[in-house]
Amino acid sequence: MKIKVNNKEMELPAANTLQQVAEALALPERGVAVAVNNRIVPRAEWAAHPVCENDSLVVIKAACGG
């Protein structure tokens, strides 16, 4: 399946949910927000949120500092 992650095209094994995509990308358990097609998806909804071919994901990782 082809999707865009932070404007980079990626080929991932077939994944049906955002949770499966997060696991394939090895995203950390905390400090990460994901938007699918410009809509933030709460982590509690990742397991049920579908991801389709050509979807665009934006992954935002929290950073310490100031």
C-alpha cells in the first residue's frame, strides 16, 4: 500500500488501520500525534481508524526544550 508520511511516499505492507501503520513505522507509545488527510486522529481511535491507499499522514513528535 502506498501512503505519504510527512510528504514522503512510502510503500507499506497491507495495513487496514492507523494502529497497524503506527506499528509498521515503529512510532513510540507516547509523545506522538497523527493526522490523516489533515485531520488529527486521537490515539484511542487508531485501532478503528481506516487507512487507505494514497492517504496522507502527518506524524508530529513532541520535543523537549524551549
